[in-house]
Amino acid sequence: MLFPSLALMVVAEVGDDRRGSALGAFTAFFDLGVGLGGPLAGATAALAGYPAVFVLAAAAALGTAALAGLPAPALAQAQGARP
């Protein structure tokens, strides 16, 4: 149930004219994360052990949170606000 909920949040943030592009970008990055996450975690576990997998996951989560907190100047300009 995570994918439909997140996809709904993405679609709700854009206008009707950009809904397809937003959903396509979300799906592409979601699939990229799912497709690369398992092999990357497996390789990390094989090379450095299981604790390293959790360190890598924590670093990825912190990096994603930092990126999510950055302002989106293009979105702000499209909505008529000053960046």
C-alpha cells in the first residue's frame, strides 16, 4: 500500500497538465530504488557485513531527507512565488 499512497501524494502536488509527467518520474525513481536497493545491499553485506548495510541505509535516508528539504525554485516560480 506504500506505492499507491506515495503516488497519490505526488499527483496531488501538481496541476492536471503535469500529472502524467509527475507520476512517470515518481514511478521511474521508485523502480530505480527498488531495482538497485537489493543488489547494492547484498554486495555491501558480502563485502563489509550486515552492519554496513544498515549504515548505508541510514546514510541514504539522511541524504534523501536533506534533498527533500531543499527548496524547488522551478516549482516556486511556476506557482508565482519568489524563490
